Amino acid sequence: EALNVQWNDGPNKDYDSAVFKEGMAAQARKPGKIERNEGDIDGALAGAAKVVSHEYSGPHGHHATMEPPAATAKVGGGKAEIWACVQSPGGTRGDVANLLGMKEADVTVNVTLLGGGFGRKSKCDFALEAAILSRELGGTPVKVVWTREDDIRHGFYHSVSYQHVTAGLDKNNKVVAWRHRSVSPSLMSNFMPDPKRESALELGLGLIDTPFDVPNLRLETGEAVSKTRIGWFRSVNNIPHAFAMQSMVAELAAELGRDPKDFLLEMIGPARIVDPRKTVTSELWNYGDPWETYPIDTGRLRRVVERAAKEAGWGRKLPAGHGLGIAVQRSFLTYVASVVEVAVAADGSVSVPRVDTAIDAGFIVNPERVRSQVEGAAVMGLSIAKYTEITFKNGRVEQGNFNDYRVLRIGEGAMDVRTHIIEAGIDVPSSGVGEPGVPPFAPAFFNAIYAATGKRIRNLPMGNSVKA
């Protein structure tokens, strides 16, 4: 408070997230860079008996960890010691050494309990701040604790996104063409000159591995310049990619008067290995693991859809104002399907009485850990669907604390989350559990709202759209 600070708003002082969204929409509505191409998409769409297009968007998100960033540093005598809640202690050690001009061997990082992370605490800017202060104070230990406003207004945000999906149907109402255009600033802009479109890594997060049984398929990306710090966020680009794909499948089912679960299984097609390596135009990123060990197996994808639907009692008679929605996603080499039941009250408020999630993560060592991650994903997924939104105006974040950056309150969560683990022997390689439960939740939730009310939501978060 004693400082008289003159701030320089920098090159992005005009960043307005509403205007930026319009620019992403314009990019998504025109041909982009082809990332995967199979068949003749232009010919198939031109000859289709019916063409359906819809657009889906998502905002910046912030992690809003239970404990805001905090670190203690002691720097002196050619050594540095850090105590911090970091997700990347090795990265922190390297960054501190680089900042202070030290060897990594002279830096010690003590990792405290995390207090929540979700990707935000993989970046250690708060620890670097403590290190600088300790150095300037001649080696005095310094503890830095960010306020919630510091945290929310200076994050590494989940990227904004805009998705344009087009499907062509033949005279028998079979989907014969699928074109998905994705526009999103890249988190790689933190590490290199801004690539202005999703990198191979981000494409591998639920887009380039699209598993649908469609003869003509094209995946494209459009340009979007990063206007703020983009970072890791639980499940990353899988969230917008799954939201668009699984919403579109449900929309097509409704258009054709089909059962959403049956139509989803038809889109997935028979059990087989989908191999896009020959049809991608650049690298096929597979979560850093060998393709031969972790291929795209639609048999496993089908199995979680069928299991979740069975356990949820898909097709059962529901009370008035209730609806069931379903969605599936392969992410972090794991197959997850969720059936969400919603209850829409007369005033438009939406609650979630029950969630059934089937997960195939290969050989499971600790089933209780799997259940806890799936339950946590249901909470975070519902928060993303209902509230999570960071907006910018005049280059600055408009939110600052939980009064204007809403997250799910304890009484709003799904109280009955049922996890159904697909059993596998040790011969089936284990895969991710911490992140894969998040992507299917929002589309399943919105698909359930449609089933209950006939109202289709295509923008995250839902805000007051149901009440309206």
C-alpha cells in the first residue's frame, strides 16, 4: 500500500473476451488448417441429403484452488531453498536456478501439501517471487501468500475455444460426413513464439483421435492469437473438444428422433482399432506413450457407454422435470462414459440427483482412488458446466473473488456419484485417472437438460440460460 505503482498494461491492453469470441467464430466458419483428412469431405457434404451445423464455445477458466499460491524462500551463500505447493518440483528447481544464476544442484525444493492444483501450480511464478524477495533482503527467509484476487487475476488460464461442427447425412439418415473445426489459443505460447493455433499436443487432447465410424472425416484448426497466459487445466483441450462432439451427436439424434445412446454407439461403430497415423497431416500425439501400447480401441469405448447406460437404468421412467444425458470420451488413454440425471425445477434451477460413470483405465491397482477421482471430476465438471468463466475487458480480468467468479457450492454437487470400473487383468496397461472423468460431464449434463426441457445449450457455462 506504500508503493506508488505506475502500471504498464502491455500489448494486450485492448483484450476484450467478447470481441475475441467473435473473431474465433469467424475463423471457425471458414476453412482452416487440415489436421486429419479421410475420404472426400467436400464431395460428401455437397451430395448429402441433409447437412447439419452447430457451434459451441467455452470461456477462459481459472483453477481457483482451495489454497491460493504460496511459497517460502531462503536465498543466500550461493544456495537457495524453497518450500512451496508446486506440481512440478523439478521445473521449479530449474526455474529458480535460472532466475538466480545458480546451478540446479544448489537449489532445494521442498514440496508441501498442494491445497489443490488442477494444473495451475505446475507454474511456479509465486515461488520465483519469494526467491527474488529473499535475495534482495540478503538471505532473509520470505514467505509469499497471494490473495484470492492476485490468484484469479494473474492465472495461467484454461483457454477460450470455439468449435464449428458439420455433419452430412445420406437419404437413409446415416452420417456420411463429419467436419470439426476447432479454434483456440495455444498454451505453447508460454514456451515459444505463439503458434496461433492448437499444437500437436493440444490436438491430441480429444480432437485428432476422433473415433467415429464416418467415411468422410476432416478435422481443422483456425488461428487464434494468445492474449493472456494460457496454462494446464484439468483435462485441458479435452473439455471443449468433447463438449462439441458429444453435444453434436446428441443434437443429431434429436434431429432424427433417435435414442441418444443408440445413436452414439452407431457413431462409434463396431469394435475396431482406429489408426489415424496415416491421415494426420502432422504429429499424432498420444499422451507421450507408444501407439502400439495404447491404440484407440472403439470396443473399449463402446463398453463404457453400454455399462454407464445399463447402470443408470437408461430408458427408465423419470419424474417430471428430470432428464438423462450421456457422453463419452477417450482421454489420457482412458475410456470414460457418464450418464447424468438432472432435475429442472419450475424456476429453472437445475440440480443433479445422480451420476453414473463407467471407466476403463486398464489394470486398476487402487479402486478407491479411481472412485475418488471420478467423484471429484463430477464436482468440477458440474462447476465448469454451470459457472466457470473468466472474462477480460480492457486487457484486465473482470473477476476477483468468489463473489463474481462462481464455483460450485457444497450443497449443489451431485450427491450420488456411482463409479463403475471396467475390470481388467494386469495384461491391460494402466492409464490415466485424475483427468479423464471431467470431459464427458458437461455434454452429458447439457444433453440431460435437453431431455428434460427441450432446451439446447451450446455455450459454456450455462449461466441463467435455463431460467431464461
